[in-house]
Amino acid sequence: MDPLLQEHKKHALAGFLSVLLTAVVSLIGIVNWLSLRGLVIAFLGYFEVDPFKWQAIDYSLFIILGIGWLVFVYYSQYHFKKRVLSGGLWKSFTKVLSIQAWILFACGLPYLLAGMQSKLQSDWILIVVEGIGALVLSILSAALGKKAIASDQN
């Protein structure tokens, strides 16, 4: 087979796979974005900040988190494509998912610790599932990292 064609197919596959995985993490990123926004709004109410200031804080935070999400999406696609070509894609993917799960868990934890009564029973279960999922993904990412190091040394 032609080496140039083979290289082109490799880059095309890397692009397709990186876009697919980026779509997954970007959807979870939107959930993180809205969770962080909701957490800040809940803290504004909990700490009795003047409600007339909420709108400015909410709009500013929405824009800042939106820009952060967009940067995250572009960097994730670049990083995943680079990892497809060089190896270690699944370690990177599980690490990103782990970080996102930890963010979701951290956004739900203050409701539990502060005793905010606005959360339903099913939301407490979701917080526990997020924490367990984050822990499992962290362990999986570390295991994939050790496996990659061990295969590099052989």
C-alpha cells in the first residue's frame, strides 16, 4: 500500500475519533458549566447576597464559563487527535472524564455539606454516583497509565 495514502488514512481516522470523543466530553462539559453556574447561584442565596446583584454575577459567570467551555472543547479535540497519533488516547480520555466527574461531584457536595434543602432525594443518589464514577475513572486512568509505562519499558 502507498505510504502516503496510509498516512492520510491514519490522520483521517485520528480526526474522526478525536471529534467523536470531543463530542462526548463537550456534552459533559455543558453539564459542568450549568452545574457550576447553579452552584454559584445557590451560594449567592445561601450567603444572602443582594438579589439585585445576582443578574450581573449570573450573566458574567455564564459568559466566562461559556468561553472556558469553548476553549476546553477546542483543546480536547487537539489533544485527543495528538494522542490518537502518538498513543495513550484512552488514558487521556479517561483522565478528562475523571476530572469532569470530580467537578460534577464537587458541585453537588456543598448542597450536602451546607444542608441546602432544595435538593431532592434522587439528587443525593446522583451525587454519590458521581463520586463513585469519578473514583473509578481516576483508578482506570492510573491503571492505563501504568500499563502504558510498562509496555514502553519492554
